[in-house]
Amino acid sequence: MEISRSTCNVSRAIGRVAWIAGLALAMSVALAQAPATQTGSAPTAAPPATTTPAPAQPSSTTPATPKTQAASKTQAGKKSGTTTPAKSAGPPTRYLPNRFAGRAGVYYKAVWGIDSLSVKWAESGELIRFSWRVLDPEKARVLSDKKVEPSLIDPQAGVSLVIPTMEKVGQLRQSQTPEAGRSYWMVFSNKGRIVKRGHRVNVVVGPFRAENLVVD
């Protein structure tokens, strides 16, 4: 009896060991298959979504033009109570009145047959140029007479200028027969620039005398 009991106990122990071994084998198989399943069932990562940038909307602001800028400045000036001064159309013109429009002009035309008398600086003031226009050649002939020595008198400077004579040219004056409608001239030496601009001078050519002429 005792032998049979011990035999039963041994068989039961062997059965338990076999069951435990089988359970361990089953668990190891399950564990071996688990990583493969996870690896195989891992979802594929989706590629990053690409977004197309929206086209830039054109600005609704109209570019400013000179007219719109001027209009805006005018409106701003009206709001602030100030006005922008208008620009002048051009540089101011210098008004040169006719110095011989009165009695003097009538006198020179009627007696000497000339007009448009002028006295100007020349060659930086080293020379003084006296010119006139002929209206009546017969009356104006004395101004072209070579035998008469002209002079320019400046009472303010206290000098009397004469016409210089060049070696190959002769006197610096026009002495040809005068013609109506043409202008003529003679030049006086002004060494040291004694006669200044703005001085009033007298031009004497024989019986001809023009007084109170302004040097330009």
C-alpha cells in the first residue's frame, strides 16, 4: 500500500512538473510572437502636409501722384487754416524804361537824327563804349567825322576820357558814312576804372553834346 501511494505521489509530481513546463513553453511562445505583431502592426507615419501659400492680395491704396499730393496739401492747408504760396511762373523780369522817351528823346531825334543812346562798361571797365542808332544820316554825320576829337566827361570823377589810338587799327571808333537804321559806336579809355557804373557822364563830339547819360 505504501509503495502504491508513493508511486501515485511521484506520478502526480511528474504531472505537475510537465504541466508547469508546458505552461512555461506556451508563455515563451506568446512572448516571442508579441514583438513581431507589434512591429508588423505599427502604423506608417503620414508625410507632413504641404500647404500652398495664398497669393498676396494687391494693395487697395492708389499710389500718390503729383496732383493728388497737391490736392492733399491743399486740403491739409484748408483744415489748418494756412495756404501754400503760389509759385511764380518764372524769374522776375527787369524793367528797363526808355531813358529818352521824353524831351531828351525828341531833342536827339529832331536835332541830331539819332536815338537809342547808351553808355556801357566794356573789357571789365577798362573801356567805356558809347553807341547810338542813326535815323537821319545827314544830321548824324558829325558823330562820324574823323576831324573831330570826341571826349567823355565825368563831373563826379573829375576826368575827361578820350578815344585810344591803336597802332594798326587807329582810333577805336566807327567813322564810315552813317546809314539810317544802323547802330554805331566809339570807345573811350578808362584806365584805372575811374568812371564807375552808375555815374552820369557827358559825351561831346564837336557841336554835338549828350548830357546826363548813365553808365551801365
